[in-house]
Amino acid sequence: MSAPKKVVLAYSGGLDTSIILKWLQTEYGCEVVTFTADLGQGEELDPARKKAELLGIKPENIYIEDIREEFVRDFVFPMFRANALYEGLYLLGTSIARPLISKRLVEIAEETGADAVAHGATGKGNDQVRFELAAYALNPEIKVIAPWRIWDLTSRTKLIDFAEQNQIPIAKDKRGEAPFSVDANLLHTSSEGKVLEDPAEMAPDYVYQRTTHPEDAPNEAEFIEVGFEKGDAVSINGETLSPAALLTKLNELGGKHGIGRLDLVEGRFVGMKSRGIYETPGGTILLQAHRGIEQITLDRGAAHLKDELMPRYAELIYNGFWYSPEREMLQAAIDRSQEHVTGTVRLKLYKGSVNVVGRWSDHSLYSEAHVTFEEDAGAYDQKDAAGFIQLNALRLKLLAARDRRLKR
Amino acid sequence: MSAPKKVVLAYSGGLDTSIILKWLQTEYGCEVVTFTADLGQGEELDPARKKAELLGIKPENIYIEDIREEFVRDFVFPMFRANALYEGLYLLGTSIARPLISKRLVEIAEETGADAVAHGATGKGNDQVRFELAAYALNPEIKVIAPWRIWDLTSRTKLIDFAEQNQIPIAKDKRGEAPFSVDANLLHTSSEGKVLEDPAEMAPDYVYQRTTHPEDAPNEAEFIEVGFEKGDAVSINGETLSPAALLTKLNELGGKHGIGRLDLVEGRFVGMKSRGIYETPGGTILLQAHRGIEQITLDRGAAHLKDELMPRYAELIYNGFWYSPEREMLQAAIDRSQEHVTGTVRLKLYKGSVNVVGRWSDHSLYSEAHVTFEEDAGAYDQKDAAGFIQLNALRLKLLAARDRRLKR
Amino acid sequence: MSAPKKVVLAYSGGLDTSIILKWLQTEYGCEVVTFTADLGQGEELDPARKKAELLGIKPENIYIEDIREEFVRDFVFPMFRANALYEGLYLLGTSIARPLISKRLVEIAEETGADAVAHGATGKGNDQVRFELAAYALNPEIKVIAPWRIWDLTSRTKLIDFAEQNQIPIAKDKRGEAPFSVDANLLHTSSEGKVLEDPAEMAPDYVYQRTTHPEDAPNEAEFIEVGFEKGDAVSINGETLSPAALLTKLNELGGKHGIGRLDLVEGRFVGMKSRGIYETPGGTILLQAHRGIEQITLDRGAAHLKDELMPRYAELIYNGFWYSPEREMLQAAIDRSQEHVTGTVRLKLYKGSVNVVGRWSDHSLYSEAHVTFEEDAGAYDQKDAAGFIQLNALRLKLLAARDRRLKR
Amino acid sequence: MSAPKKVVLAYSGGLDTSIILKWLQTEYGCEVVTFTADLGQGEELDPARKKAELLGIKPENIYIEDIREEFVRDFVFPMFRANALYEGLYLLGTSIARPLISKRLVEIAEETGADAVAHGATGKGNDQVRFELAAYALNPEIKVIAPWRIWDLTSRTKLIDFAEQNQIPIAKDKRGEAPFSVDANLLHTSSEGKVLEDPAEMAPDYVYQRTTHPEDAPNEAEFIEVGFEKGDAVSINGETLSPAALLTKLNELGGKHGIGRLDLVEGRFVGMKSRGIYETPGGTILLQAHRGIEQITLDRGAAHLKDELMPRYAELIYNGFWYSPEREMLQAAIDRSQEHVTGTVRLKLYKGSVNVVGRWSDHSLYSEAHVTFEEDAGAYDQKDAAGFIQLNALRLKLLAARDRRLKR
């Protein structure tokens, strides 16, 4: 790969990406464009602008954007239509943010005439894969620079030295190493590494940043109603909300009640297992609510097919294949199923758990006439079940008859 | 179907199956053999013997058996190896008991020279299918009699009349109709019908029979350790227990902490949707624990394949195809994966929720050397990731290049 | 089911459906509407009109339609986009025609105010299921009458007697029983029953009606080019053709060269196995051609997902679930993949076999620059493969290391 | 990677692997062990021994083995139980041989105290991945050397120069470049590269090495009978044969009749598409025969599950994951299904095509009594079909009723 001339950097304003910024300038002598996105990570963006300016970035090369609505509408919600869970438990909070960041990096590269993009993910994790697969899928000629895989700043000491040599301001609490590594956005906060590296050891309380300790959550349950239209949540307790506003509200509710904590050891795409602590308060409620409304509005055939496709779909997102034909095929199938997933779900939030306790819809397929234990006025002829069973049993009988025949 | 000469009846000793018993005698003039099983439903079996005698069943025709160990060992545990959930949520507590009951019915029929078996499931539910598919798969020539699909005792009044005319004792509280219908065994209690038929309405508190109200559960979390060997739970807090004893103990723990309640609308195999309230205290803990131990002992490729196969496997059990070649094929695949699923999981039980907080094993695949944020002493070469990404990206680049070429 | 007042009958004009027509009139005293479709079965439709008139059907109640274009465009082609094969071999020629016939039956019922439809499929086959599931899916209140499951005309003699008593003309060659049963449409001809019932016995030559004996086919191979657009065939040897015209032409070519014969024992949805002889000359060419064009235009990820979904998709069509949400979900996924399946395939037809021998497309993903054994000018860096392999191997190494550790 | 001390080389005796041998000696100064296997590629092995000796390999370091029986018994046959086809068409002839070669390389390394293995696959293909994944899965500490990814002998001229400088004898016809690249074993011959690189161009006749041109094949069809036991072929025309002898015989038959040619563009695991010409005469017959015997002996549920799992299974083998837990899980499922796949298939071989024309078995599930168009003596009650259809239709009716309700 020839040296880049102009690089768009995913820039948080923190120490690590500031070091990357400076390293790109010094290593390649290239122009740097910074992209700082508000994905709901809960940090102010203004300091990032100031720091970028301080590091010599031209004002027209500083991109700061609030992309929370796009994030929830075009990434989080489509994923929740699938009830996606990676390895049965993980709501993919980090995975789903990466393709959007890469999309904006590539778009800004095209706007600014940059020939490369850069990210601050390490060479051990999944995020490098997600950033880069997305970038290449959107622009096959873009260069992607992953400094952590290239440079020789392989220890905290070397990083701090480089920062000091390059006049990069270092917050006091960043001199030492953080006790664990954090990623956050509107969907979740993940924590991993360091104190969390022994999967036998319980995560310390201070790791949790976004959810109340269940023991400290309110002693009274709270009941909420989530409204859906065509598979997407659109309202809470009757109030219509934009996608990002809705998820923000669910996060408040979930966080308050200690909902959405997960201690997981997962299989990374790059091959090893890692342990993470995830907090997904709103997403955990949303998954239950979506399943709740599907229970009455989605046909069994569609629901079962969705369940069978889901692990593959989740794996694709986890592995970084959001912009792949097969993810898009699965999305087309999933979206096709959501036309009538409209209605309202009532949920109980209480000390770490969320449960559906009621659901109703004009689009309901639930037929009390058919299922009732009472007289059903001819809606269902129980005698039909005899033929249904006989023909379902026929091949099993033929198998059993063969076994008996051969044993004789 | 010609009239049966001798019928083995799945007999609970309750009013309904007593009516069936008498009806079989009067309708067909046939000899009846009763089979009453202790599956952990929490009822004494002695009354069933007395009632059967009272109804004229010969002592040698009364079979009363404790099959709890077989139930857990050969049915529940194999199913939990798969992490089976029907429609994402249901632990299949009723479904998994039916094939075992049918197996014993068929075996007793063969021992006693009976040509038929009978069950008390209605013509609207899944249980009739499960009983009958299992019976036919085990004996292709057996007759199966499902009185609810045949007789004209179509109202409570007619049933009570029939009972009175036939000197069947009627407990006072059975004269009226129960407010809902219950099925129970060592794995779960399910409640459905009547007061539960409107899926919008929250289930009344009195429906729950086996789990403490989370609000009334202890205010302090309890931590337990579940030990596994080759995919099956074998110990709690270091004490080795038989399968049934272990599940009993987990039920106590889960019940005490209000764990395992589920309010579900599900798609029945016979075509309509129904609403059930399920309580699976021990099973809910067991599922989390099993996933916890798999997290460190099961390879990613195996784990993902299991997750993809699971919905089909769960559907087969739900639909009554336990004794089918395809369930056995899936079981073979699943069991093949469990050889190293051995180790210990630590869980937190608290007011309705259960979470893994630690896991360890001699069989662990987790490698701190590979995953660490610290210096890894060469265990992993971050530069490998570049090639990994490039080749995974190649087809995406070729796709993107085509799109660009065609747009020009 | 109450007696129907007005019935739309799928009417071929042959003896069997004429008997059904009369039987409906006499059994129910109802008005009959006949629907006779040209699906490319190769029979003239005029005699059907005359015969219907003869049997007392009012002219406005006689529907005769050429639906070949709709059949190929909306049913056959969507199915071929999936490369659908049932049980690995069967091109679903009968299965795919049934939902279209039912659709028209239901539509005509609605136009004519009929409350029922009727078909001439027996109670042992799949066709009854396909007709009826489609009808119910399109009109949940329609009655479906399947005389073969109801009446007592259970032998050839009784049928002939009924015909004679009711002045139904009987062609001489129809007095005895046909040596086998035939279904035909533009996609295929199937033969089953009678002389074909022993799957060990080779089908007699006279069974084949639509394809030249390979031994009698031309001694010289013929090469043809099939053009595709977005997954559908649109031209042969450069000549653009309508869907039905194209399939007709492929049938001529395939038939001439003895292509598309299949001797199959298949598993019916109703439970037993049956043996059929299928002739699908054009479809067999079309499948190879479609796979050929996909080879260069379809991404590997999309292609593999399609291959994994295909058996389920084929099973749904075979079982009669064309109008089901899950078939539509799969179709949405499949169609999503076909956007660039555009180009030309060259095939060799010779004495029973068809093989792709070349393919080209502006939409090709094949990159000679990447794959060449020659110098590739930097298109591909072979060193990337090392990292690719290392990370794919990592989990396998961790597994192997565990095995070694435990064996010590 | 530190330099290897002793390397086991997969050695064919040809020019390329001789150059590798010498290069290993000169590059690393290491001891080389050669492993030359008879996998049925149709070359004598003695010259390989002589050439190895000539190049200075010690006699005890020269391993020459006939592993044809192991190849067919433990690799080819298990794969054929799955009816494996990659991308719908490719019988995986090259893919399936690689894990066996790696297994022997690793075993010999352990026997001889070697710390590395080496292979002659290039950095662009799938074979490098297959060799190396297998090696690492069997010995996580082995070094794998792939000279084509490392050295600078990047043109034919440089290779020939190296050979001349190192006294490696060069056959006259090897001085120039071969017009295409060939891999062969008992299952197939593949040809790719050079003259085959344009997928639009028909492969020249001289590419085919193992199958008669269909036009030149006998003018009379030949009928053969293949016997199976538990899923594996065991006899031809009544003669019991060992696995390798059986496949050899099928190759003769298929080759004679021009069977098993395939012109394919496939998606490689490393990301690009490539075009290959495959000849798999015996395997093509075997696949049809195996499907033929499964048609009567394998239950529909098992057969359909197998078909759904097959593409994944084939992909795993193609990608080099033979020694992976997920391939072993799938194998366990597949093998579980083959217990009764025993019986005989009759096939017609004629000018390039192979078709099943009859099959019979004591294990047959085909029941003429059930399927017959004749009177079935009560084996099947056609009225059962009504209930079967009604309950299968119920959810479709509920869907249709919803659509109608909402449209009002």
C-alpha cells in the first residue's frame, strides 16, 4: 500500500485517537480530516473540535455530527426486527454502530478527496474487521489505516511518551491505564479487558455505568406500554417518539430498573474468546416488547423461519458483514414479515427483569374463537385433528413397521 | 378403526381421566389398564390407585410409577444440551413429558397385551399430537383413543352428569369449572384457558403456583454454583445430585427467587395461537447455566451451528416429533458437541432474574494469553488481522467495483 | 360443511372431471361454473367448452383461459430464481401449477358469486393439499370440495356406470383404466401409478411423452445461448422471447435432445413415498443456465445463502405453501439477490445431457486479474493469505491445544 | 516464525515440489522429509523416491504410501453420505483429499521429530487453506511453510533458473509453462488456469484427461447395479469391492461413458471466483446411486434435514474445515441417518449422463399398499386428508381473515 495523502480519521477527541491523529501526520506527512459522531455515547462533542484544532486540523476538515436518529432508524431498528442475539445473549450494541461510522468516513473521504480512512481499533478485536469490511464494501479503492496494527507504540509508556513529545494534552486520569476498556453508544455500553479478563471472577460493581444495581432499583414495578408499527417501536405509553428519542427513553426506564446487564464470554470472529460486560437497558426492553407484539401479529410459519435465520443474521452483523449481499437478503426476508407487526405491548419492569404481561393489536392473529376452552360455535372441528395426526404419523408408522419387520 | 379390546389409559386419578376410564369401559366394553406416572407434578399417586380400584380396575392392571429420573435424564437433559427454546422463549416443559408417557403406555400395552392406548388431551391442543405421534412411532399398529375428539360429553354439565350416573366420586371443588387449565411436571407448570384467554389482560397473581412473586422474593441475592459434565448438570454448590434431585433443587432455588415466569402467546402446531403462563424455575436457571459453561468450553463453530439448528430442534419437540429420525439426527449433532462441556458456572439469583457471573473449567477454550490487552508474548500477531480482513473483504470489493463500473 | 350453492370446478373436459361435474350437480343440486386453463398441457380447450355445454353448463359459467404467460412469469420464473429442486432432483413441475389454478378458481368464485370450488385430485396425493391450501389462503371462507375424498365411486366400474347413467360421453380408450396417470403443463409432464408402482422396475419407454429417447436424439450436439436479465431468462440465441414463448422453445430444444427425464421416488407431504417419471426438458436446461449465469454474477455469500435456503423453499412449494408468509419471505430474499443476474450462458445439448460451456456478462464478478496464474500486477497480495489462514486457524489451534492439555 | 529445523514436505516428485525441496534446504538449512502419497492420481511413485534420493534425502526420510483405501473409506465415502455438492455442482474432489495429506504430514512430523510441514500450494487458492487448517487442527504447534507465499521465484524463468543452479533435473516438457494446472486423485481430476481463464470460452477438448468425449462414448447404454450398506457403496453388479476398488471401477465405467464432466466458475474461500474443469466419473455415478437408494430407504424428515444441512457441510469441506467441530457435528447427524441406507440401485450410463432407473431394498420405506391407485385395502383413509389439510390451512385462513378484516 502506498502512503496515504489525505486521511479521514474516526476521532473521539480522547487521548488514543489524538495520538493516532498526530501519528498519521508524522508517519505519512498527510492531511487529516477528523470525523466525530454523536452516536449517543454520552460525551460532549465540543471538546473534540477544540482538540482537533489544537492538533492543527483545519476547520473545514473537522466533521462533527449527530447521527443518533440515523443510527437507530437505519441500523438498530432493522436489527431488532430480526430479534437478533449473538450467541443467544448479546444484543450487538457495538457491532451495529461500526458500519454507520465507516459509511460516514467513506462519504467524507469522497467529499474531501481523501484517499484513506483510519480507525483506532486494535488488531485483536472484531471492530477492526467491522470498520474495514464496511469501508471496502462501500469503496473498493479506499485505503484503511489501522495504526494499532502498524506502529511500534506497543505499551502505555510508549504512547504517553509519544503524546508528550508531540504536545498532546494528557488528562491526569489517562496517564495510567484504565482498569478496563469501554465502548458506548445509544444502544449499549460495553466493558472489557484488564480487571474483566478472568471469566471466573465476578465483574466489580464499578464496571456498570449505565444501569442501576438491581438491588438499588425501585421496590415497585413499573408498567409501560410500547407501541409498534410495521415492526418498529414508535411510542411509549402512548407518546409517539422519534427512533432515537424512543431508545433514549427506554434506556432511562431500563437503567432505572437495573435492566439489561450481561456478563458474557463470546467467540470473536478473529478466533479467540473474550469476556465482556454489556449494558443494554433500552434494547433489552425493546427485544422483549418486539417479541411480544410478534406473538400475536406474526404467523407461525414466518416466526419460525425468522428464528431459524436469526443466528446467521446476528453472526453477519457481529462479524462485520452489514454491507453484504447475504445480510441484505436476510433483511429483505425479515422486513417482508413485519408488515403487520403493529400494536401495543405492556411490560413490567422490576429490579433487573422485564416481562411482557399483555399485548393487543388490530392486526392480531390470535383468535379466541378458535382457542377457547369454551364452546367455539364451530370455529374449529376437533375431528380434523384425527386426520391431521394420522397423516403426520404416516411416515413414522412406516419407519416403525420397517424396524419391526427387520427385527423379525 | 375397530373397537379396542384392552386399553392402557394415561390416568391421573382426577375427575376427567376417571370419566374417560368409565367411558372406555361403557363405550367399548373393553378392559382398561391404568398408567399413573410421577413426573414430578407434585401430586400423590396413592389416591389414583384407590380410585382405579374403585372404578373396577384389576390390581394387576394398575401401573403406578415414579419416572422422574428417566424423565430428567433421558428427556429434559438432552433437550437442554440444545438450549432449546420454542419461539425464542418457551422451555418446552409440557412438550418434553409427552413422549415419555407415550413410551410407557406403549410398553405397558405390549406387556399386558392391550391393543390400544388412550389419553385425556383435547382435540384443540398440541398434546394429542405429541401423545399420538410418539405412540405410532413406537408401535405402528397401536390404536390411540382420544375420547375428547369422539364423545358427546361436550359441556361441563354433561361430564358431571356422566360422572354421577356412573358413581364416579366428584370432589366438591371440581363441580364447577376450573378458572384455568393446568399441566405440571418436574420441569414446569403451565396454565392456560379461561381467565387467561385474553392476551391483553395481565395474568392474575393466583395463576402462579410454583414461583414466589418477585416482589416477595428475598431481598438479598443468592449465588449458586452449578457443575456440568459433558453438557449435563451434575452438581449444585459442589454437591453431586442425580438428574431429578438436581432439577428439584434448582426448582426450589428458582421458585424461592421468583425465577422462570413466562407469559406467552405461542403458535400451536394445530394452527391457532394460544396464550399460556409458564413457570419453569429450575429450567430457567439451567438454561443460563448451560449457556454459561458453553461460553468457555464450546468452540465458536460448534456453538453457532447449534444456535442455527436449535429452533428446528425445539419445533420438532413442540410438534411432537421426539421419536423422529430428524430429531435424532439433530440430537446426534448436539451431543457430539458436548464432550467438553464440563466445568462450573456461578449464577446470581435475585427477584425474578438469573444471571451468570462467573464460569471456569479445565476444558476452557478461553485463552487470556490471546485476548489480553496486555503484552501477549507473541501468542497473537496483530498483523495477521490485515490479511484476514483483506481476504474477507475481497468479494465485497469485487461487488463494490462492479457497482461503480456499472454506474459509470 | 353445509352444501354448496354454486361451485367453480377445475375442469379439464376429460372423463373424470366430467363425472365430477355431474356428481356436483346431482349430489348438491348446485350450479356449476367450469374453469379450464391452458397451462401448456398440450390439449385443445375447445372440446372442454363443448362438453361443458353438453353437461348443461350455462355459457356465462364456462371459463376458458390461456394463462401460460402468467404461469411462467409469476410462478415458474420466480421458482427458478431459487434453483429449486425438491429432494435434490425434482423440478416441481406439478407443484408450481396448482396455486395458479386455485387463484383463478377463487377469483372466478368471487366474480360469479360462487361459495365453493372443486378439484379432481385424489385423497392420497399432494395436489389436493396444494389446491386447498392455496384456496384457503386466498379466501378463508371458501368451501373446497374434493369429490374423490367424499363419493363412493371407488372403482373404475362404478365411475363408468355413473357416467353411463348420466349420459356422459366416454371415449373408447377411457373405458379401461389408463396404464398410468399423467399431469402436464408447460413446465413438465409427470407420470405415475399403475405400471410405475414398482420402483425397482424400469419405466417402459412408452411412458415418456415429451422427450426423445436419448438414443434417438441427434448425433450432433447443439449449442445454444440463453440470455438472462435480473435472474429471468429473456432470450434464446439472441432472440428476445416472452416467458411462455421462451419456455416453449426450451422445451422443443430439450425434448429434441432427450433432456430432462427423471425417475424419482419422492416423499409426499401426506406421508407415503411415491414413484414418478418426470419430463422437464426446458426446465432442466433453464436450471443449468441459471446456475451458469449466477456463477459469474452472484456473490459467494449470496449464492451460499441461496443454496441453504433452497431446500426449504422447494419443500414449501411441494407441500402447497406457495401463498404462505414464509415462502414470500424466502422469495423476497431470493429476489433481492437477482438484481445483477444478467448475462448470457452458452450450453451444450447432447443425447440427454445439458452442460454449461461458457458464460459472460457486463455484471460479472469474475476477475481474471485476481485469479490468474500469471503475474497479477498487484491485484492480490499472496501474503494476505497467511494472516487469513492464521486467524481462521486460531480457534482450531485452541481446540487442539485443549485436547493435548487434557491428554497429558 | 523461527526457522524450521526439520520439515515434512508433501512431495510429488515433480519439478515444482523438487524446487521446493531444494529451496527448503538452502533457505533454512533444514533437514527435509518427503511424503509421497498414492491417492489414485495415476502416477507411479517410484520416480519420486529416486528423485528424492538424488536431491539428498536420506532413505529413512522418504515416505511413500498408498493411502487410497483410507482416502475413499474415511474421506470420500463419509462425504458422499451427505450428497455433498459445492455451489450445487462441484463434487469436492480436490477439497476432500487435502485433510488426509495434512494428517499424514503431521503424523510423520511427529514420528520423525520434525517441527514443520510444507506444501506446494500457491497463495491464491483454496488448497493452502485446506492444508494448513487441517495441520493446525491436528497439531497446534506445527509450523506450516508455504514457499509460494514466501519466496521470490515469482516467474517460470526464475524457477527454471533455480532448478538449473541446483542440479534439479528438468523434464523437457516442463521447461515451458503447462497450458493449465492439474490436480488428480481417485475421485477426480481438476484443470484450471491459463487456457481456461476466460469463463466465456469453451474448454478445449485436450483438457479432458479422464473421460471419453460423450460423442465418442459407446452407442449403447450400459446398465449397472450398485449395492449399498449403511450409506456406503459396497458392490457393483453383485461383486463386493473394497472402497478404493469400487471407486476405481466406477471411474472406469463413468470414464468410458463420458460421465462426470463439469465446467464451473466457483467462489473461492479466499475471495475471488475461479473457473475449473472437473472430471469426476465415478463420483458422479456414486452421487446418483446414493440418492437413488436414499429415495426408498430414507425417511422424508431425515432426507429434508440432510438436504438443508448439505450446503453448509459442503462449504466446510471446500473451505478446509474437515477437522472442525461443526463438520464433525454435521457428520454425526448425517451418519445417524444412514443406518438403513442399504439396498441396490440400477443405473443407466449413456453418453455423458447417468440416471437411476430402479432401486430395491429390504429396508425400503416405499409402501405400494399405501400409494397405489388401486384399492388399498384400508392402508390409507382418504378422509384423513381433509383434517390434515384443514389444520395445515388454519393459520393461512387466519392470515387471510386478517387481511380481509383490515381492508374493510
